[in-house]
Amino acid sequence: MTMLPGTESTDELSLRRRQQELAAHFATFALRASELQPTLDELCRVVAAGLRTDHAKVLEWQPATGRLLVRAGVGWRPGVVGHATLGADDLSPAGYAFQTGQAVISDHLEDETRFRTPALLAEHGIHSAINVLVGDEGRRFGVLEADASERKRFTQVDSDFLQGLASTLGLVVERLLQTQRLRDNEAFLASVLNASPDVIKVIAGDGRVEIIGAGAAEKLEAGSTALLVGRQWEEAWPAEEAVKVRAAVAAGAAGQSSRFEAFRITPLGNPRWWDVRVAPIPGEPPRLVAVLRDITALQDNVRQKDLLMLEVHHRVKNSLQLVQNLLSLQARGAATAEAAQQLTESANRVLTIGAIHDQLYRTGAALEVDVPGYLAGLMAHVRSGMASTLERAVVVDCDPLVWPAAEVTTLGLVVTELLTNALKYGEGAIRITVRDRDGDQIELTVDDEGPGVPADFDPARSKGLGMRLIRGLLRGGTIEADRSVPHTRFIVHIPHPRQGIVPPVE
């Protein structure tokens, strides 16, 4: 137990001097305190000594129960401190002080008409009490109370002494609670950093690494993360990737989130791909949180799938080439000209499908396809198979689109059918236009300089093999002949292949 300074005196002046000494003593004690409970215990001893009472206590407000808990005290029977509670309504002395912030002096509790006497005080034979609020309107911690089992006349000076101690306690409570919150936050942050399967770093606004999760060393194959803390984050990356890191730090310092993929060789010599997300942390000074996820296995799987799809395109093209050759041989040996023409048209369509897969193979397209480049190559391939039409210009105007390979083959077949139709029956230059209409549907327009389709021709009802094939491919789309222009124009609407589409990289 801490020894209290000074000695007791019945002289009023000596008592006030003693109270000043005790107040200074408690302020010094509280300034050095790192825990709340010892501070509350010492305060109760100071109150009892300064007011010469045999009881004192600190009551803490309990929001969950709406009552005041005896958090610390002197002179009370065992089992009271830490367990007993009092009402916090304004009909009790402590409750009134808590509710109003005004000091309450009760010299004769048994004669008190303003308040009820709490059972705890009656059980301990308390006759006089003085209560003051601990805290303020912004944060009320509870009540500081001095109790005497003898009839005692407390004065305003006594109230001021007690209020001064309560004010000091209020400051200490706020400081210790803030310290505890910081400890809790640090513990929470550490638990998040350590439990995450990703590598999490806290980066200063100038790009220095401040904190790294405990498990990051193993994931980074760095042996120890101690050498990384305090260094510039970009120094951990190859020069070509450091550019992305600097850009992400600059964006974060400006309050913006960013994401990038980067490659590096670990200290153990293993290649690693990382998906990196960087976001600003609100507050001052500016900080960023960086989350790094190892996507090496995913990258390997994607590359394997790409190679597999390319092999599929190549084999399908070769198989279709064989079918086309067989149909061409049958056409040359057909008994009638009509049969030969039908077999030749079928061979050409098979050749077209083969050209689509050949184009996917040549461009290296596997799961995703750049649509404008794909169509341009496909059109050149189709025209090369129709030598008599090489002098006619074919222009492709396509919005910047990236589609799944499974969907782009459908577009390629429809475009090829309409291009072949224009080359066979149309005139002049051919223009193929592909527009993305607000992400809802794709509008394909094929124009040539011919006089237009016959008035009685309806592509939606045509029994021709080409139009029937197009309608079967559209799967919910539409095709129509546009007669509002003086030349030949077909307009096709195709449902937008939203699933699996990856937007083009800017």
C-alpha cells in the first residue's frame, strides 16, 4: 500500500494544507499510472484521508445494466467492491450527482428528504456522504463518493477538494482508456495481419514499409521481414514492377484505391505472381494498406488452359480441313450440277468454320479474344478463298471489345455468312460495323453498294440455308433488312455475352 504524505491534524488550516498535499500526491501518482484499478484504489485512500472518513468509493456507470458499480473502495465489507451496485436515477445521492453533474452533500442521511438512502449505506451505518461526478457531459465515467459512519458536516471546501480529485481521475481515465483502445487496435491489427492467408503490409505515405504481418516471411520466402520494415516498398520489386508500385503509392496518398499484378523472384529463387490491392487508411499521417495475394498457381492454370485451347483450335481446324476436302471431292464427282453446287457450298461453309478456328489459333486467342483484330484477320482469310472478289474493298469498323472465345466464334460465323452473301450477290465496297449498344446488345451492320434486297425478301422468314443458319446462331437475336437506305444493308442484333467478358485493358 502506498504511504500517504503528511500527518493528520484537527486544525482547519492544517487539514486544508493536507488536502493540497494529497491532491498533489494523487496527481503525481495518476500521471505515472499505467493501469486503472490501482489508480482507483489509491484515490479511495486519498479521499478517506483528505476528508477524514472511514469509507470512500468510486462508482462506475454500467450502460448494460443502467446502474453504478462499486469499482473501488475502502472501509466496505468483503464482497462489496467489484460486485455491489447502486441505482443511477436522480432519487439517490450518487444518481443525482451522476445525472446532473452537481455535487451532493448529505450530512444526515437518516433525515434526508431529497433522496432515498441506498441500502448499501444503511447496512454500513453511513450517516453522512458527499458525491461528485467523474467525467463530463461528453463522457461520464461515474461518481466519486466519501462516506462517514459518524455525523459529519461537509463544507464547500470539502466538495471542491473531492471535485478536484474527480477531475484528475477523469483525465486519467480518458488517457488510460485511449491507451487501452490503442492496445486493442494494435492487437486486433496484429491478429488480422497474422491470420490472413495473404501478405498484408501497412505503407507510409512516402512509400516506406511500416508493418508486415507475422506470417509474411514464409509467404514471401524472405527468411525475416525485419529487413523489409523501414525500407521503400518499391525496393522489394524488379525495376519494371517498381513503376506499378510507385503509381499505387501515389494513388493511395491521393486517397484512391488501386490494383495491379506483378512478378518477382523470391530470395529462394522461386518465381511468384502477385495480385496486389492498395487502399488508403483514413487518418493522419497518411498510410496505405497493401494486400498481396499469391496467384502463381492461378497463372500457371491459365497458361495451361490457354495452351490447351490453342491445341483444340488447331486440331478442329485440321479436322474441318479434312471434311472440306472430302466435300470438294464429292462435288467434283456429283451426278448433277445442282448436287455439285450444294456440296460446294457446304464445303465452303466448313472451310469458313475452319478459318474461324485457324484465326483463333494464329492470333494466340484462347479464353479471351480481341474482337476487332479477330474480325480483320477472319475477313482477310475469307476473301483469300474467293479470288474473284479480291478487287472489292472490305472495311471492318468494330468497337474495342474483348469476348470469350466461345462467344466470338458465333459472331465470326454470322459475319462470314453475311460477307459471303455480299460478295456473291452485292456490289462495290463492303462495310462491316460492330457496335456495343450500352452493354445490352451488340449491333452488327453489313453494308454493300448494291441496289438493296427485293421488297418481298424477309430474312427472318427466308428458307435459304444461309439465313436459316444465321437465325439458328443468333439464339435470341434478330436480323432484318434495312430499307431506309438506298443500298443493301443487313442489321443484326446479338445479345451481349456478359458472362465471362473481360473488359479491355486501358
